[in-house]
Amino acid sequence: MKTFIIIFIAAGLVLACNTKEASTIIVTSPNDKISVEFNIDDSGHAFYITNFKNEVVIDTSYLGFEFTNAAPLKNDLKILNSEISTFNETWQMPWGEQLDVVNNYNELKIELQETTEAKRKLNIVFKVYDDGIGFRYEFPEQPNFTEALIADEHTQFNLTQDYKAFWFPGDWDIYEHLYSTTKLSEIDALKYVGHVNLAQTYIPENAVNTPVTLVGENGVHLSFHEAALVDYSDMTLKVDTENLSFTSNLVGSENTDYKVKRSLPFHTPWRTVQITDNAPALIESNLIVNLNEPNKLGDVSWFKPMKYTGVWWEMHLDKSSWDYGMEFIDGEWKDTGKAHGRHGATTENVKRFIDFSAKNNIGGVLVEGWNTGWERWIGFEDREGVFDFITPYPDYDIDEVARYAKERGVQIIMHHETSAATETYTKQQDTAFALMQHYGMHAVKTGYVGKILPKGEYHHGQYMVNHYNNTVEKAAKYQVAINAHEPIKPTGLRRTYPNTISREGLRGQEFNAWAEDGGNPPEHLPIVAFTRMLAGPIDFTPGIFNIKFDEYKKNNQVNTTLAQQLALYVVIYSPVQMAADLVEHYEANPQALQFIRDVGVDWETTKVLNGAVGDFVSIARKERNTGNWFVGGITDENSRSLTLDFSFLDADASYIATIYKDGINAHWDKNPLDLEITKTSTIDAQTELIINMAEGGGFAISLIKN
């Protein structure tokens, strides 16, 4: 790793100035296209302005805090000192979308102090990259201010035009909403309160969750998020539709009148704005991971990126169940204490998935519903202590399954559903992770369905942020990687703790199986690629071949073509990618299955070929170690024709290409299984190829080096 640091001291210049204009401190990006201006107004209130290509994109925006144990910290500030430095390094991802990551920025650190008697100090640090900005607050150690009980953080983002916005509500408890596409001035998050599919929602005001992405008429693309969320509350963004602005709004708790409790010294997460002039550059940005600290775990080679199958989709189809002994008797579900014949996680069934995975270059098998407790896992007030994370049901022989999986060269992925009873899970984590270590299991999918226990806490508040992060750190001690569902949103901590491999944190594939609104519409994933995916890996569980599944459910289906399901293995990034459908559906379509067999999961290089937020995207990724490339493209409800330029390929190589694309009559609803597969050995860096995508369709290409 190469690192370069240059520091310039600017304090004397600032302190010598008398006028507001002259005292403005400016820091620019390495390529000079983005700049941040910092100053304080006549009342001593700190503000900043952000420019992109000499145009103001974030106008005068104020900064400050309110506390429950102290006066607000926003006015009566003076600049004590400022420092500008340059940093440039290249670091490597142990797994990820690429191998080498350039981390190059110019930093401005401003030291502030109150002019009032309290004389509290506050630092603000800006890092300005070629692809955006990050800034955070630092509370240094000081004798007159030892504990901060933050009622709210007032960080403004005042926009300069009525952007087209891609957003979902600032829900304190769940991220599983569909995106809306409106003008910034038309955002109305409160209309989603009590959504039929999301009874768990808590949306206290007109706010949006992050990442939220904006597209301007002049082609400017902005995406707002945060990085390094540690011991703090999730930041939602309150919307001022009249003045076209966002203001940070932290997730709170019913148990305290403050939203964050911290002892000094401490710093907040980074507030981030990705800034580009095109949509593909948003996906290629490394701003979020770069703003996190380097790897604290050292060697994590015990975790291997992999594809996996598992006992999961069949429960969502209601073919089988998570529980062992629940039956519908006299109008209600009752625990019979004996097998009802519908349990999915049986030794026999899991062995079937192991055999299938071993035959098809798939490294893992997820087993949900293996452990006792599913009879009373949700909707019960007495959920504490229900789940036992080491005791299997009688029809699941964990010793035999572990032995058989090892014999076949397949990893068993553990499953820990907590039913949001966090204290129960915390108490059992050492035992549960030790059990995994005993069997050589290195990945676990965690779940937090339901209202958080202890009561009064929300999924996205400081209490749960700490729970999620503490779980990752505890798991690392046992060489266990975490794939969290019902999680806190990703904020780039995978750089610091590379065992935080993937997570849900969006409306996933399972909604297609049972949502009363018909599931995720075709526009959903072309939005996700430019919003939620900017935050980090997504366990979306692609690869459904039986699109209609009428034999299980007449009123639901997956709202894409089969070709798009294949494309998702490239487009939606995760180091763990599920082949989510049933074994029999893959065995019935071996030609399409070949792409899942071939596609990589760990990448040396990623190139976003083209795209428009909410409309379409195509991405090419080069597999580590093999040099093979894979390309995927998806579209919304509109058919499209794309010209693919293969100049990203190695100049001196040729590739055997297998192209999986929508057939001439394909349509996400009318004819989703129409798939055309062609093979050619003529693809090289000079090739251009026209690909047609049907409504709700896509394409996938494997490029295997000759």
C-alpha cells in the first residue's frame, strides 16, 4: 500500500481576516471539480457551500447540535484554527467489487470554540474526493463538556434545484419499502404510514432514509448517505419541500429523551454526498468505503466469497415451514410438540441441497428453521428466550449434515433468527458462534423480524446500531462472517470489519412470493442499483427460474424475465449470492443454470457500462484469479436496445462468450421464460454488440478466456 500525506497550515490566514468573504476557507478535490467553502456568519453559526464544476450544488447549509443536558451548540462560534492536508493511498479489498481501491482526497479540519462563557469546542472535518464529499463532527476532550446527550443533529443540505428524487420513507424500524420517484418538492413520506405490507413501520415525519439519490436537469447526480456508523443513531433526512432542502434527523428511542449518548471525546459518522455528472459513476464511486478505517481484523481468508442454495424460498412459497410442530387447530395455530410433516430443515432435504450445490459449483447451503423456537418466534410478547441457537429439531441431525457437507466440499451457512429479541441473542452468541466454529461453519445469516425487544427501541436507533456492530466484532473472534437481515443499513464498515459480508436492508425477493401489492415492480431494481447498492453489498437472493409459481400461489410471481434473474448475479453485488429457487426448478432448466454455475462472486475490476437511475443499467465485472468477465444488464418496464462496447476486455485476449438474453417474445408478465442462449468465440476488445432487453428484462454474458 502506498500512502502520501501533505499538510498545509492555514490558521494564520484565517485569523488575520476581517470580512466574511475573505475568511472563507476553501478546499477542493484532487481534480479541482468539487470544492467546499466553510465560514461562520455574523451570529457565529457555521455553514458550508459545495460546488461542482463551478456550479453551486449545495448552497449555504448550517451545522449544529441540540442536547438534552446542555445548551445548543451552533451559534457564537469562532474559528480557532484550520488545517488543509492531502492524502493518497491505494489499499486492497480482501473481497469486493474490485481489488485495488484508490483513496485520494484533500482534507480540511476546522477547530471551533464558543465565544460564550462555556467555551465548548467542536471540530468539523471535510474530506473532498473526486467523487464527492464526506464530513463529520469531532468533539474533543474538554473540561467543561464530558457527556453529550444529543437531542438532534442539525446538518443541512440546501439544494439549488428541484431535483428528481428516488427515495423511500425515513422509517425508524424497517427499510423494506418500495421506492418512489418524485420531484424533491413532492416527497411525501407520511403517506406510507401503516402500509398494508409493513405493519411494523414507524415514520414520525416527512423524512427519507439514505441513500437517497437525486438527478438534476443539468445531469448532476447527487446521492446522500453516511459512512462509518458506529455508536450513533441512523441518520434520516427531514425534507423541506418548499425550500428544497434536507436536514439530518436522527432515529430516537421511546426510552430516552435523547437520540445519542456519547462520552467525550468522540466523533460522529461521516455525512456523505456522492457527486457525479452521470449515473454509472455513482456505482463506481468508492467514497463510502474510503471513509471507513482500514481492516482491523487482519487475515480473513477463512471467509470465501461463494454462491449458495438453501432451505428458504420453499417456505416463502408455503411449500414447507420453518417450524417443526405448528398446526392450524380450531381456528388458530398451535404447537403440537410433534412433527407435522411440513418442516423444511430436515436432514434429508438439506442433503438434497448439498448434493445439488456440490454438482453445480455452488459453495454453500443455507438452512433456515433448523433450531428450536420457531413455534413462538413472532407476534408473541414473551419472545425473550424462545430461540435456542444450538439445539436442532429432532428431524435435523446437525452432526450428520455437517459431516456430509464437508465430505461434499460444501459450506453450511448457519441461520440465527432472533425475532428481534436482542438480549436473548446477545447472551447466546458465544455459545452459538462456538458451535459454528466446532463444525467449521464460517457464515451466518442473522434476522431481526418484529418489534425490537427491549421495548421502546427501534431497529435503526443507537441501541441497535451498537448491537449489530457488536455482533460483527464478536463473530470475528470465532471466524464467523455476518449476513444480516432486517439490519442497520451498510455504511462501509466492511472495510474495517471484512466479516460483515452482506445484508438485506431493502425490499427483497421474498416480497414477490407473498406481497399483497403484487411484489416488486420492474422498476425496483434499476432504482436499487443507484440507491441502496451505493451503500454496500445486498443479499437480494436472485435466480428464481419458476417465475409464475402458480402451483404454489396464483396471485403472486416474480416481476422480471428469466434473463433478468440471471443478470442480477452481476448487477446486484454481494460476495454471497444465493441460487434461491428450488432444486427441481434448476434441474428442469440446465441451460439457464449454466450461467449460475459459471458466474463469479469475487471481482478484480468493475466497469459500469451505461445506465440511467430507475431505468436501466449494465455492469461488467472481472473475476479474480481467472481473468474471466461477466456482464449483466437489466431494464425497468420499458424495453430497450443497448450497444455494448467490449473495450474493457484485455487487449491481447479473446473470449468464448455465452449470451443469455430475452427472447423475441419475452415480457416480464406475459412471457417471462422466453430465453435465448447463443455462444460465440469472437468476442474481444474491439467487439461491439447490440442487445435487446424486453419489458422487465435483461441479459447476462459469460466471457471465458480462451
